[in-house]
Amino acid sequence: MVASLIYKILSLLAFSSASRSIATLFATGAYAAIAGWGLPVQRAFVMTAVVVVGTSLQRNISVATMFFSALFAVLIIEPFAVLNIGFWLSFAAVFSLLYAFSGRVPLVSNWLISSVRSQWVVYIGMLPWMLYLLHQLSWISWVVNLAAIPWIGLLAVPMVLVTIVSSFFTISIASLGLTLCSQLLNLAWAVIDWFAQWNFVHYSAPPTLVLLSVAMIGVLALLAPRGLLPK
């Protein structure tokens, strides 16, 4: 989110491609450092860096090439990431979105419908992996994500960034920003906790690799372009 925001602002200001890339990487790296530079943050930063560099080269680089380049870069930096469940879940989610949307004409321009479709794609794409790695699946997680992701991404995170910047100038505004951040997060947590009490969770024994493979073939068929396969 930070990378796309900075990149679009600089594009509107007519900055050169190289300047946009350098500024975007610097801003994203600074935000990653503020976020604690944990393994998930490192993966996100590396993937962002690969995409930014790939697009700034002004060459015809496929989405698949950038995806696997990011995966390779993450493994070079942290080889033991393959032992982390988050590694498989995060790349599976990104792959699902790229597979479902890359190279296709958008069916609708409505942001709400697009958001619902994105969450549904991630939910379907992650379903076999959730059962295989975590042995459970929430039936309503995609509904919660549909509300929580924009709430955190478009309200709470920007408020944190504004608070950090304002802290260099005036403590009173920074204090107000922290109070607003706390209220936003408390409200989000209250909603998530309310959903959690319903316990719409399916627990299962871990499926075999054969069942996982069959399920992934079904996912690829279901998310394939229209007319390619009888879904």
C-alpha cells in the first residue's frame, strides 16, 4: 500500500521512472523498518522491490517472472523461510490473485465488487493450503477480511504514518494521532472478536499430498479464465 501510494503520487508529479523507483524503495524500506522488519515484512519488501525494479526497467517482463524472482530473492535472503508456514500462505495468496487477475480485462469497475471478488479468489486459492498446513478453515474469514483490510490499510496505517511524521513537529498532534489509532484498532478488534465468538470454523485431519494436488487442480480450474475449462 505504501509503495503504490508513493509511486502513484510521484507519477502524477511527472518524476522520472528511476526517481520514482528509488523514492518508492526508500519509503517502503523506511516503513518496513518502522514495522519491525519481521519475516513477513521482509517478504513484502523484497516482492515490492522486485516489482518496482522490474517495472522501472521499461522492459517486457512477465508477471510470472517477477513473482518467481521475488520468491527466489526471499529464499536467497532467508533459505529457512520454507520451514515457515507464513511463507507458503503468503506466496499462495499472491499467486492466487495474480493467476485470477493478471492479463484479463476487468469485468467491473466498482471497487466494492472488485474487493469482494479479490477476497473470494484468495479464499478459494488458500482453502487447500489452510486445510493442509493448519488443519482448519474459517467459513467467514473472507467476510472479516473484506472489512478489516481496508479499515486497517486505509485508516489505521495512514494514521500511524501521519502520527510518526507529526511527532517531529508537535507532540500534541502526535498524541491525538495515537489516540485515534488506538480507537480505530480497538473498534476493529471488537468486530473481529464478535465474529470469533460464532466459531464458524471447520476442523479436519490433514489431507494427503494426493488430495492436496487434486484440490489445487480444482482451484486452478475454478479460477481459470471463462471458456478455458468447463468449471
